[in-house]
Amino acid sequence: MDRDFAAQSPATRTALLVFLPFAAGYFLSYLYRSVNAVISTDLIDEFGLSASALGLLTSAYFLGFASLQIPVGLMLDRIGPRRTNSFLLLLAGSGAVVFSMADGLSGLLLGRALIGFGVAACLMSSIKVFTLWFPLERLPAMTGRMMFVGGLGAISATVPVEAALRVTDWRGLFLVLGVATFAAAALIYLAVPEKPDSRPDENFASQIRGTVGVFVSPLFWKIALGTTLFQSFNMAVQGLWAGPWLVDVAGLGRQAVAFHLLALGVATMCGFLFWGQLAARLARRGIAPMTVLIFASAFYMAVQLLLVAGASDLALLIWIGWGFFGTAGSLAFAILSQEFPVNMTGRATTALNLLVFLTAFASQWVFGVIVNRWPLAGGGYQPGGYAVAFGAFLALQFAGFVWMVSRRR
């Protein structure tokens, strides 16, 4: 295998050394994001969590993630993606160990928040390193490939996690994840080459002014206001509420839930790859990525109408559609990276990520608060609560969709 690698051209070897280590980190970040959908019943049984407490616990990942986005943007543009991502992944590994040793909700919250801190740079550092090493016109395709790897992480958080839980418990699982995360941090730091002359000339004060400039840019808000809720609600539901919905509304057992979540993960993986490649190809024909995003978002809202209607007999179709069409929102990061100067792409993309993950935190928690307003029935949450929660968030997404369409030009 080493001889095969050495036989590659220098450009191919560099591309692999840039892509694969960052892909390992992003794989783990997506696994962490989605794993609670499978272990939620274990946490409920052991700690007696309510729907709102479960939503708060799982969304602590998003809050920790969001709180570091502005510093991460500055770090990416100042010290580079290799150092930034490898350092933060050490926090994620530590968070996994803390989570595995928790004896109550406070310990779980701390571990989950540390994981969120630690994976805060996984995607943005990947996008940043792509802007340094690849032509800008390849960004949608490269970002799509990275998110394809994220989809693999989502898949690994379903049937493979369920299989692992037959060998160990959720605590042992998180210990293994912690070790894997430490290894990914070392791989990124030791294997990824440093781009010559990629360090910025601007001082820290100029960087801060640049960050403020992103937030006051009409171009930024044109993209951010329309896409934030689509991305955040997709993550909030896939990372937690898809699993309980399959139990409480569709009436499925644990193995069937894991299978449906596996289908959701496969659809997510395919969607990331498909939308990135489609946007890159259509751009060469003069069709903007924003147009692709708008059409995919319309289909995504149509899928959510089925959830509002409680169409549990279409559960498999619904969640495949959720994963496939919901991933198109990730095109917003490539769109931003193409519109801002290379020395500001870290701050531009992390500014959007800040909004996405703050909204994901609120969405995952508020969804649980809404569901919790209906009394428990038969040990689970009532279907009516899910229908109202999905309907409320769909209405908000439709408002964002109208904004996107009105600002498309």
C-alpha cells in the first residue's frame, strides 16, 4: 500500500494528504452529532430524562460548537486549518471521555459541550484548506465530498453503533470514540502539509475588522437568512428527534429504528455528494449554485409536510427524502467561499456556521419543549406533539425560503 501511495503523482499525494486527515476528523464530528438518536433510550432509562432534558443535552453539542465559531474563523485565517483543527480535536476526545464517565445530567452536559467545542473546526477547517490547495471552482465538489464523509459518520451512528452496543454499553462506546478522536488529531497535525505563504499579512485588529465586515455585509445576509434554518433544523432532527419519532409515531422497535436511521444516513451521504457535484456541473453551464439550493429546499419542505401529517406508513420514504434533500443547504458554504476573498473565507464560513449551530441548539431544545407539552402516553411522547413541532419549524423555513427566492438575483 505504501508503494502504491508513493507511485502517485506529487499533486495526487498532496491532495490525499490534505483531504484524508481532515475527512477523519469530520467523520467523527458527524458521528458525535448523530449518535444520541440511537442511545437516547439508554440515556432515558438510566437517567430518567424528559423530552426537554434530552433535547437540551443533545443540543449542548450545538451550543458548544457555535460558541467557538468566531474564534475558529480568526484562528483559521491566522494560524491555519492544520493547527486549529488538531488542537480542538483534543478537546473533543476529552469530552467523549467525560461523557462516558458521567453520573448525572450535569456530567453528560459537560461532556457533550466539550465535544461540541472540539469538533467546531472540522468542516470549516476543511473548507479553508480546500481554498488554499484547490481552484475555487472546485469548492462545491470538494465540499460535497467532505460532507459525503460526514454522511458516512451519520451511517456509523446507526446500525454499527447498535451492533457495538451488543458488545459494550454506551459508556464503552464513548471511550473508544475518545481514543479515535485523539488519533485523528495526531494524524491532522503530523500528516497534513503546510501551504507555503498562506499566513496572513494583516494584524489581529484588521482581522477583527474583517470579521465585523462579514456580519455587516448584505451579501452575507442574503445567503445566511435564507439557509440557516434549513441546515440547523435538519441537523437538530437527524441528530436526535428522528429516532424518537420512529418509536413514538411509527411504532418501530429498536432494530427497525436503527435500520431507518441507517437509510437516513445513506441518503444524507448520497445527498452531500450529489448536490455538490450537480452544483459544480451546472455552474459550468451558467446556472448558479443558489438556484440549485432553492429548488432542493422546495422538495425538502414537501417532505416535511408528510411529517406534519403524521404519515408514519411512509416512514422509510420520508427519512430518505429528509436526508437527500436536506443536505442541499450545505451549498451555502461553498457559495460564501466563492464570494469572499481567500484570506477571509475562514471568517465568512464560520460566521454562517455560528448562526446555523446556534439555531440548531435552539431548534433541538425547543422541539423537545413543544413535544413535552403533550403528556406521556405508553412510555413515549405523543404523535400530536411531533406534528405541531414539525409544523412550527416548517412555517419558519418557508419564511426563509421566500427570502431566498426574493434575493436570488
